[in-house]
Amino acid sequence: MFIGHFGAGFAGKKISKLPSLGTLFMASQFIDLLWPVFLLLNIEHVKIDPGNTAFTPLDFVSYPFSHSLFAVIVWGALFAGIYYWVKKDLKSSLLLAALVLSHWILDFITHRPDLPLVPGIDLKVGLGLWNSVPFTILAEGFVFAAGIFLYIKTTKAINKKGIYTLWGLIAFLTVIYISNIIGPPPPGVEPIGYIGLSQWLIVVWGYWIDRNRKSSGP
Ligand SMILES: [Zn+2]
């Protein structure tokens, strides 16, 4: 899953208005922001295998430190702990922990059984929505659109930038999503790592949007 995770980040604003959209994105996409680092360090492994599932040409051979359920719970606790230490807001911290965990749950629905529960134990899970391209697009599109809807209901642009930056990002993510579906498989593991790392720019974009919008209502 890709844009669905950003949908979850957008939706987070409805629950707590304190964290910036950038922080919400960082949480909901956190383990996919770590994953390219582990790939490039050769700690985790992926193979390009067109047809692995109908939706993705990637075979997630091993990613216990970014994508096992146990690791994700630890990352979520760490993320929330640091936020609480800085902002002293329990509700937002719990929301961020839930968003980190939401990534694993959405991946669990979409991936074939390649998600480990605990590092070192060979039990892997996944419901395999990716075996169907139309159902994947439907489900992921719904989560993405619902998140945007909630974010727009909860915030108001305070200037023109607050509108352009938001819709610019929505268009950008949609184009990437479509080109991932219809484009050729990635040329190698290293490019996957660098493209993955570039997702940090989407987090920065989230902060940029949030600076130009304010929460409407209490
Ligand atoms: Zn993931």
C-alpha cells in the first residue's frame, strides 16, 4: 500500500489537531521511511519479481526490522514516546503510535503472506488484497479519499498556498500511484532504496501544507 498510508495520515488530523500533517505522515508512513535505509544498508532484502502479486513486482524477501508486527509496535512506542517528551500531549502521542501501527495493518490487508510477526520466527502473514488490482485500487483509493475528506473538513486554508500545496500533493501522489501501476518494474534494488528515501520529501510537503492551513472548530 502507498497512498492509503497518506490517507491514514490525513485522517489523523480529525482526531488531534496538534500534530502537523508532516508529523502525521511521518507516523503513518514511518516503517516505509525506515525500510529504504535498511535496504541500502543491506540489512533487509527485496527482489524484483514481476507477477509476485498482480499489483506489485516486488518480492519482500526479508524485512523484520521495519515490517514485523513486533518491530512496528516498538517503533510506534518510540515515536509516541519522543513526541510526548517534546509536546507533553498524551492524546496526540497515542494517535501517532496508532498511525505507526496502522501502516502494518494496512500492509497486512494488502500484502501476500510476507509480513513477519516477530523477527527470527518464520511465521509470515498477509491477506493478499494485492492479488486483485481493481480491489486494491478501490480499497486504497477509498482510504486515501476518506482521509483527504476528513482533513479538508477539519482544516481551512489561511492563504492561497494552503490550497495549492494541498491539491498539488494530492495530484502528485495520484500520479505516482498510477505510474507505479502502469509503469515498468523498478530497474534495481538500489533505485528502490533511493526512491524510497525521497518519500521524506512528502513529509516535508506535509509540514508545508499544514503551515498554510489552520484547524477549523475546537
Ligand atoms: Zn509498508
